[in-house]
Amino acid sequence: MPRLKGWITAVAADPAAILFVVAVVLLIGILAGMALAARTRRRAGPQETAEPARESSGPVNIAPWVEEGRQMFTHWQERIERLGELQGRLAATAQEIERFKAEASAQTGRIDELRTENLRLGQEAEAFSMERDQLRAVVGRIGELVRQATDARPGDAGEATPGAGP
């Protein structure tokens, strides 16, 4: 009984195996239905028809049924093979998705690094702006002192302006 449970679990886990089991069950069902129909016809006895009852007097011709069963079985085999191919493609797609996730994770780390670098550069730019403003203030103050010095020199002691000779 445990072996049967293990087998059932293995079949239930594989869609291809499930399809194969369904195909076998359908084939058995069709064959059983054909056998029951033939038995019912034999028990019913000959019926009055315009034609002589050749089928009931000899073996039943099941060749068309067998051919149809073969076609169905072949069709199911093709579908199972296609399912295997699709499972392979699905597995490849899943691997590709995992690769993309890994790349996205790496890019997220790179984005965090760039954000940190951007914040650091923004702080440096702010420090440079403050230093520039201080230098402008110093240069402006020097310019003001130079202007005051040039304005105050000619008029201090009543001296002659430079450039005007004695």
C-alpha cells in the first residue's frame, strides 16, 4: 500500500504522467464500452431488418475502433511531448527571470551607491557655494577698501593729485 501511495504521488506531481494515465483510462473505458455493446447486441438476438444480420452471426469488426484508439493514443502522445517541450521552455523562462532578478538586485545596489555619491557631492557643492560666497564677500570688502583708499588719498592733505607735476 505505501508503494501505491508513492506511485500515485509521483504521478500526481507530473502533468505528463497524469495525461498518460487519463489516456489509458479512456482507452480502457472505450474498449469496455465496445465489449458491453457487443454483448448487448448478442443477447438481444437477431432483429428484423431488411438486411441479413451478418454482424451477429460472425465476429464483430472492431478494426475501425482500434484504429480510432490508435489515433487517439498517438494524439495524446504528441500532446504529452508538447507538454514536455513547454515545461522545458517554462523552466528556461524561470531561469531567465531569476537572472533578471539578480541583475535588478545588483542595479538596486548600484543605484544606492549613486544616491550616496550624489548626496556627498551635493554636500560638497553646498560647502563650495558657502566658500565662494565668503570669497566674494572678502573680494567685495577688499574692493571697497581700495575704493575708499583711492578716494581718500587725493583729498587728505590738499596734496596735488598724482600725475600732475610740480
